Amino acid sequence: MIKHLALPALIVGALCFTSTPAWSDKGKKGKEEEGHVAELVKDAKVTIDQAIKTASEKVPGTVVEAELEKKHDKTVWEVEVLGADGKVTEVHIDAATGTIIDTEAKHEKHDKKAKH
């Protein structure tokens, strides 16, 4: 009985040691992205908490995502808020001043194939 379990256990063990987890695939791209994020954070005077508070005051609902990005050569907080109507609105906030740049309804991506 033990002999029958030994080979599969060895195979599983070998696979665990030789395979790379999906979440650790940073490589070169991950290091570039980390440097990019560090540069964005350096430009931002407004914290993520302040950006979320500002977005929540502008668009009532539940904040589902907040991301620091570069748009039009400006560092911007993009905060996504899920409204009571089920629609997501993006609130763009200047990361240097904290002022709201604009709000934008986020549209779902639809498949181009017609459903039959």
C-alpha cells in the first residue's frame, strides 16, 4: 500500500519544488512597474485616504478601487465608486492638489459576438 502512494507523492513533491507560483511572475516588468509606482507616489501630495474621501463626497456609494496613475502628464487618483443604481463611476482627482478633475461613468465591456 505504501509503495503505491510513494511514487505519486514524489511526483507531487517534485512539481511543488520545480513550479513557480502564478503570483510571483514579476520578473523585469514587475521591477519597472515598481519604479513607476514609486515615482507616482513621490509626485502625489494627496493620500489614498484623502482621495477616497473626496470621491465619496462627490459620488455616493461604495468605493471599489483606487489607483494612482499618470494621465495627460499629470499624476491622478482614479477612484471607482459603485452607486446604489449598480453603476460604477470613476472619479479622477489631481494627486498634487486634491481637486476633482472629472467624473466618468464606467461602461461594461460587451462581447462583439451576438448571443443566440
